[in-house]
Amino acid sequence: MPLYSFHCAKCAGDIELLVGSSETPVCPTCGSKKLERLMSRTAPEGKSRGIIKAGRMQAARAGHLSNFSRSERGR
């Protein structure tokens, strides 16, 4: 079942729910069925590059260069 984000029109809450294709989502706070599905982001903005860079720096310090291109390895 996919995880979807919803906005409840009745209580103005934003929630995430696991919803099957045949299910009608219900707000866990107020019980309303008037939910609007929101656009979900796949990754937090601005954090992915920092995480990748930190991982690559750690690998380079340990001598593991397999995740670097040939030009980055200097060979």
C-alpha cells in the first residue's frame, strides 16, 4: 500500500496515510472523509547532495574509491 499525504477540509490537519486502491481514506483526528490528496516529495530539499557528499568523503578517507568516476580518482 502506498503512503499518501492528505489535507483535511474539516479540521485543517495534514496527515500521511497508507491507503489501498479500493479504500476511502478517513481523517484519524475528526473522522471526516473530505480529504484532499497532497503532492508528496520524494526527498527533502537540499539534503540529498549533502548526504551523498559526506558519504563520498568518508569513502575516500577510508580508501574506497569504487563509487568515484575515473576522472575523480585521478587515473
